[in-house]
Amino acid sequence: MAKFECPDCGYIYDETLGAEHEGYPAGTQWKDLPDDFPCPDCFVREKPDFVKLEDKK
């Protein structure tokens, strides 16, 4: 599962956790979120602005 970061506030959408308060249960993949998915923390950025985080090994 991947993680995506808001470039404005640093919020991280983790596919493993989802965004329960926004109606996206744990396991919801990034590709399944709508294109106008706003950052739940700052509401400034939308899905196309998020940056995929690389796995750290």
C-alpha cells in the first residue's frame, strides 16, 4: 500500500489507513479516490497536487 503527501501541510494519506472521517475506509486505494479529493487537514490542495512517498528501506 502506498502513501501520498500534501505538499502544503504535510498531511499523509496512507492507503492502509484510509480517511475514515472523509468516508474512505481503511484499504481505500489512491486510484479509487475522486480527482477532487481535498486534503482533509488544510483543504488547500486536491488529489493531483499530492506527492507519492517512496518506500524507505
